[in-house]
Amino acid sequence: MKIVVAYSGGLDTSVLLLWLKEKYNAEIIAYCSDCGQGDELDGLEAKALSTGASKCYIDDQKEEFARDYIFPMFQANAVYEGRYLLGTSIARPCITKGMVDVAIKEGADAIAHGATGKGNDQVRFELSAAALAPNIKCIAPWRDAEFRKQFPGRKEMIEYAEAHNIPVKASMKKPYSMDRNLLHISFEAGALEDTWYDATGEADRDMYVLSVSPEDAPDKPQMLQCLFEKGNIIGLQTEGLAELIAKLGDFAVQGEKDGYTLLTPYGVMRVLNALGGAHGIGRIDIVENRFVGMKSRGIYETPGGTILLAAHRDLETLVIDRELQQTRDTLIPKYAQLVYNGFWFAPEREAIQALVTESQKKVSGEVRLKLYKGNVMQAGRRSPHSMYDEAVATMEGGQEEAYNQDDATGFIALNALRLKANARQK
């Protein structure tokens, strides 16, 4: 038997890799999607092979993840339950697609994942796999009673890893479950399962990875300008940008336009993450409703995504027709729910995406933002497709031809008809 395992090198996937090999007497192929985990991938291949894998694929999906998943989702302004920017959720279909491609290439019998039987990721992985490769079996060790009996908690998993010389970062002192990608990093479990626990204090100062505390952010705000084309940021302009790009060092500039540095979607997200993180932007602490029926508490850092959403929403107010915007906005909760619940490859998500894409045709222009101590403040927007007409909107006189205020009398009278009729019924 040959199994492709979604492998991160963390506690859960390291343990289950060896456990699957022993239980099924199988050849294990480790699959890791590089969707922006940074230095978490250092030494990963050697670790996978020493843990028992016959091969280890490290699939560079960073650009694909930004271009085909993050950007389309932010065109829809998708936010789950009003706060969560879906950082973990949107990575799962991208990872599953890469893993399925490897499984087909290797002629594997199954894919396996380390998502727990209580979480959302098991659903996301398996629904995505069902849509992409319905004949490939999915193995979920956390839903195997034998696995749960051997590993009733993280304590036993840490002990197992230590006994088999598998290095892991988790400990019982800080047993956070962490998930990182280009869009965000999440923290769950351990002390965070107490919803009254304050994770902003000194004890957890070192937990955060992508951002400084807003209290420690610079006292001087930073101005940032974003250049959009059809709903996507294609260029950025801010003080010290060239130096920042050189420091990040893992993507190339695509050119220059009207003072803006042009970047690929991956480059945009890298810069926005760095800028947002430096100013303490994008930290949230929430209790959310999981698809499987329970509530869970999580802490998320999404610095670049928070800036991207603020900029995109702001430009849309200038260029999108009111009724079109409201129609699209009615679909945001449904779209976000589909992403959160694992239905990225479902026909209804693709249909909504088609409407979103249509709505973005005129979302081109510039947005200016001020980044300051955890805040993203709008400071201007302009576009060749602007629907704003100063002659119509002005409070000053002399523009009666553009807007005759007398016309509002009939408009109000007609809209009041049903309200008066309703009042007479009482």
C-alpha cells in the first residue's frame, strides 16, 4: 500500500506518519505544500525521511496560493462570522490539490491527514479531495479508535515523539497548535482553550510570529498606497519599499508604473505582511462556530490580509454601482461559509465567484492608507472609473442642473406611501 501524507513536520503529522507506516505496513510519501510557512520548512525533507517516509515532496505553491485562492477570496470580501479572514480555511483546498496531484503521479492508494476528528480541516481536506479525485481513499487517523486510544492527548504524542527521536516544537508548557501560511498564522489549544485566558499579556509575548504588539509598534504612522487592477493589488508605494523588498529577498519586482512598484500576488502579500506586522495590524482573538457543531477559540495574525481587505473595500465604494455592490454583499456570508466549511471546489462557490469576477471589472485605481498601531485608516481613493460626481454630491449651491433638490419631494412622497398605508392598519 502507498499513502501520501499531508506533512508539516509538526507534532501531529510527525507522529501519524510513523504510526501509519506501522499500522498499514505501507510506503509513506510525505507531502508538504510550501504556501508561505517560512523557516518552518527548514530541514523538513530530512526530518520526514528520518521519521519513515520513502520520499518527501515540498511543493512550492506560494504564488499559486496567492493568485488562485487568496486574491479571488478577497475580491469577494469574504469574512467568516464578521471577523475571521479565513487564513487556514483557504489554504486547505490549495494543499489538497497539490497532494492529490502527487498521489496520482505516484499511483498512491490513499491520502492521509492529521486533522483531528473535532475540527474543520478534516472536512476541508476530504471534501476537496472528493471533488478533485473521487476514487482516492482518505485516511484520517484521528477518527481511528486505535489511534485515539494510543494518543488520548498531546502529552502522549509528545512522549511518543521523544521516544522515537522525532524533534517537535510543542511542549506541555506551551502546547499551542499552530498553523502558518502566507495569509496568516493561527494558535489554538493548550491554555487558549480557556476563553477567559488573556493571551495579550507578557506570558504569551513570544507566541506571536507575524506581528508586534500594537503597544510596541512605531509611534509614527506609515503611509501606504495600493494600485488596483480589476479588484487585485498589482502595485505598492510606500517609504522604504525598495529596502524592504531587498530584505525579504524571495520575489522579484515586476516593473514600475506611475511611481508604483509592480509585484506578483505573492510579492504583494509578502510586503503587506511585513508592513502590517511592523505596525501591529491584524491580530484577533475570537470564538467561532466550527462546521462540526462546536465552538472553538482561536488567535489569529493576519497582517497583510487585514490591509488588503481594507484597501479593497475602500476602492469598491468609489467604483461599484450601489445595487451591484449590495447584491454581491448579500452573498458574502454564504461565500465565507462555503470557504470555511470546505466547499471551495463546489459548484455554488464557483458560481458566486463568477458574479464576483464580473463585479470587479471596474475595481481599478488607487487607495491611500495610514498604518498606525494596529489600525488601518483610509486616507484617500481615486479611480478612472469613479462614480463619485462632486457636482452632484456638493453641499454648495450653483449645481442645480446636476441635481435638482426639488426632485426629492416626489421621491420621498412615493416611498412614504406604503408606510402611511401600514400606519392606517394599526
